[in-house]
Amino acid sequence: MIKTFNYLIQAIIIYIFFITGRILGLKISRKFFSFIFSKVAPIFKSRKIIENNLSIFNKEITKKQKEQIILNMWKNYGMTFIEYIFLSYFRKKNSHILVKGEEKLVQILHENKPVIFISGHFANFELMSMEITKKNIPLATIYRPLNNFFLNPLMEYLRKKYVCKNQIKKGVNGVREAITYIKNKHSIALMIDQRVTEGKKVNFFNKPALTTTLPAQLSYKFKLNIIPVFIERDGNDNFIIEFQDRISSHKYKDKIELTEKLNKVLEKMVMRNPNQWIWTHNRWK
């Protein structure tokens, strides 16, 4: 009962924020909510987890460097939060994003064979699936529903309408659904940077972390290439999305070795811009 009440209060506050954002417009609301998140969010999120994560990422990191990364993370988090109610704008426009490696998407269309897109929670991570579908590539996206059942219906609506209409809830049933989509020549997109209890312990920044092996499993089962995707917010609050070189499963002896490779790829992404990765996840629990 208490949890339900807390969810309701959270939902009311967030709906008020969303209405405020629509009134202010994209440019002003980005500035406003990046400021709000940088001041308020640290009160509700465990600073200890964030600092521990940063120490694992870089054992020689200074306190000042930690402070700067944490501040920038919350600012990006605030902007990403309010951008959900502007997804329709991003869907219709192209001026907000620079696509690198677009020829890889053209190749997928030409070959008419699915791939697995993987990324992490960088910048506005929802743009990965959006940009893929804007290039007319059949796609299904695996996502984790929000715990707050007052908010989740809105988020699912926004994702299905503006990001990717084929949304798969993570879990056993989701894996079956993903296989069905692959058999119907749909590519699959998912984030690989969260801790999953059903995952395997694989090194991430030289420390074992429960990691999803799903991309490797699907890659081996259906002989699919994996394409890493990196997203970054630039100084003008536009985005750069980079579709990287394909990773083929046949070069690795098993799904664990392939998963290790994907974690290495993710590490490089984090190192490129630690300011825009979400450090709040208890990744190494």
C-alpha cells in the first residue's frame, strides 16, 4: 500500500514536470531540468553506488573528476528525462542528429538479413531505435518496464508511437518474442549495460559483473552479426549516433567469449564520454 502511494505521488510529480516542459518548450526545459536534476536527484539516489562505480571505472580518478562526471551525468539525465515528451519532434526532424556509419544500415536493407544492435544508456539512448526505424529497417526493441505502474503506460505509449512500435519486455517471454521477430526478418535492439540476474559474470572494467548473454545467444543461434551503437550529446544539445563495425560470432569460441568482447566494446564507449553514461545502476553488485 505504501509503495502504491509512493508510485502515485511520483507519477503526479512527473506528469506535472512533463506539462511544465511542454509549456516551456524544448530549449528552455532542457536547461531547466538539467539544473533541477543536478540539484535534486542526488538527494534520492545513492551517491555511494555512483562513487563506487566510478572507482571501478578508474582506480586513479580524483575527487574533483568524480564530482564533474556526476554533475554532468545528472545534467544529461535531466535533459533526457524531459526529451521524452518531445520524441515526436525528434521523429519528424533530422537536424538534431548526425548519423555516422549510415552505410551499415544501407547494407542491412540490401542484404535483407536481421542484425543485433547493442548499446548502453548514453546521452538520449532512445534515439538508437528511433534512428534505425527511420531508415526503414524492421526492428523490435527489448526494454525493461518501469516499476511505477502509473507511469509505465505513458512510457510504453511514447516508445511505441515515436521510437519503435515493436516493444519487447525483457524476460523469458521476451526472449521467445525476440526469436519470433528474428524469424520474421526483424533486427533486435537492446541495451547491454544493466545488471541482469539471469546473466553470467563477465569482466567489465576488470571486475566481474552480471551481464546479459542474450546478444551472443541470438547471434550464435541465427548466425547474426552484432552492430554496436554509440550515442553522444554535443555541446549544442544535438546528437551524434555512430553505427560501428559488425561483430561476427564465428570469430569467437563461445557465447561467453563473445559477451566478453561486447563488454570491451561497451568499456570503450564509456571511456569516450563518461559524463553521459548513467552511473546510478548497481552494475557490479
